Amino acid sequence: MMNAQDTVASRRALLKTGGLFAGALMIPGAVSAGMREPSARGAPESLIPQDFYHPSRQAVTQPELATATRQPAIHAPGVNPQLLKRALAALERHGSRIAKRDRIAVADFSTGSSLPRFHLINLEDGRTVSKLVAHGSGSDPAHTGYLQRFSNQNGSNASCEGAFATADYYVGKHGRSQRLIGLDPTNNNALDRAIVVHAAWYANPDMIRERGMLGRSQGCFAVGESELTEVFNRLGPGRMIYAAKV
């Protein structure tokens, strides 16, 4: 049987041994944590959501979206600003049907046929080339040189208003011509009516010197015979012509 002193000594020894054992249990954990720390520091991407690095997230930012959708101001010399604004709105409205958006033509039928009113506009820099263009006889029955009315009706021989998409070239009774597709309710019969771009003797500048105005078409955009090649080169298929009166 142990006496009191032996019992106290045994308890002291047990506590000392237990403390050493507990410390030994704690050491592997501390070593393991120390070994894991460099690994955690070296792999931050595994802790970051994958979509943070997604290319589409990097490319599409609010400032870039604003830049992509912002339309630059176009200043086309000699073009009525109100008409140009309407033409650009039509380009946006019919955007999916206009394949090429770098250049447009605007026919300003507010002015007389003695003035260059067929404006070929480069939308990238605003540079504009303006040509003479005739309107339809049905739009000006008294042959005043000014368009009085539009019509979309077959047999009217009148010019029609709205946005047109330039289509293919062909050779017809007026020689080289370009078909047009009417995009608005006010000109959607253009293809059936054979409303096209072509050259005509009565749209040459000497008509103005002789009569003070151009002759009249059957509703087509008739330009001078020496101007047709340049008009075709500047327009080409897949662009927009906008005709209106403001």
C-alpha cells in the first residue's frame, strides 16, 4: 500500500507524462498546418470563382458596352440635318436588312431637281458627294421641277418615300440598272414597280441649262449618264437609300 507521499509523487509523474503526450499530439498538427500553408498561398485561383476569369466577362464591361452602342455624330455637308437624322433612324430601324452600314444615300425631295439632292454619304467621316437626281412624273404632274407627292401605287409613275435596300445589278431598257427593295409600307411595292437606279439623258446637267430643271422618270432614281458609274461604286449592293421630303 502506498503512503501519502508515494501517491502524490505518482500523480505528479502521471501529469508530467500526460503533458508530454498531449504536446506530442499537438506537434504533428502544427507541422501539418505549416506544410499546408505554402500550398494554400500558391493556389489562389482555386479559391476564386471561375467566371471571374471568363473571357466574356473580361470583354464585356459597362464602358465598352456604352462605346459599342454609342452612335457618332454625323455631319454631312449640304445635307438637311433633320433629313439626315431621319435617315440614320431608318438605318437603325432596318439594320438587320441592311448588310453594309458604312455608306448611305439620301434623296432630299424637298429641293428642286435643279439642285444636287442625291447625297452619297460616308458614315465613317461624313464626306458627302451630291448628284442630280430626277423624280417621277406622277409626283410632279405639272412639271414644276419640285416633287408634289409620293405614291406607292402601281402605275402611278410617282416616286415613293422611305428606306430602300440596294440589290443586284442588271441591264434593262435603261441600260445598267440596280434593283431596289422597299423596306417601308410607303415603298414596299418598289420591286414590283421596278423602281430602280439608272441613268437617263433627261437627268444630265445640260437639262438645267436648257430648261432650268431635270426631266422626270417613272418613279426611278434617274441620274446623269456620266454619273452612274460613280453612284454604283459608292452604293453597291446591300446599302440603304433613304428618300423623303422634310
